[in-house]
Amino acid sequence: MTLAAQQPDQEQIRSLLGRINEAWLNGHTERLNECFHDDVVVKGPDLQEMARGREACVNSYADFIRIAIVKEFRASEPIIDLFGNVAVVSSPWEISYRMNDREYREAGRDLLVLIREDGGWQVAWRTVLSAPQP
């Protein structure tokens, strides 16, 4: 596939990532339902299963914003590799938040596998790779 042919898919994927971040950062986690596959799997940093299924995945975002106050979040340009109806995305981010009377500052990336079904992209697999910042 040529770079020009990939461009619309890359734009759609960037848009999807933007919608995900906008939804959880603004407390509208119900909007995440359209972004995740029915059978999405969420893995932790050690690749242990943290959530399986759309409802559990969306609830993980809702649980985080219920107990944390996000002070700053910045997403950098994602790296997108396309393989037909599958995309692998590395999406770097930085966040600072307050939780349980403690301040946290982290940087890392989401590693995502997206699939295209019925003309649209959805996240089918996600892991968060983070490292606490001093």
C-alpha cells in the first residue's frame, strides 16, 4: 500500500485517538463505547490482563477519572503502522494528576492494536507502558 493510500486511514486513526482523549479528559466516558471493539482486551505494563470487553474497558477510564484529578495531559504524535484492516499504534503521552492526596507525574505510551470493521476503526487491544517521572 502506498503512503498516499494509507493517509485517510492514518487521519481516521488520529481522529479516533483524539476522540478517546477528549472523552475521558472531559468526563464523557460514555462516548468511548464507539471507540472500542466489543471484545477489546486491556493489558497492564507487565502484560497482565486488566480488562476484557468494551464495558470493562470503558469502566476503567471512568474509574480513573472518578478517583484522580488530571492536572495536565499531553499526547504526542502517534506512530501508526498499517496492515490492511489492522493497525498497530504507539501513542506517546505525558500526564500529571492527583490521587489519594499524592501528586503523580508520568510519561509513557499506549500501545494499541486497532481493527477496521464496517469501514471504521476501533481499538481491539491496549496496553499502557509508563514510567514514573521524578
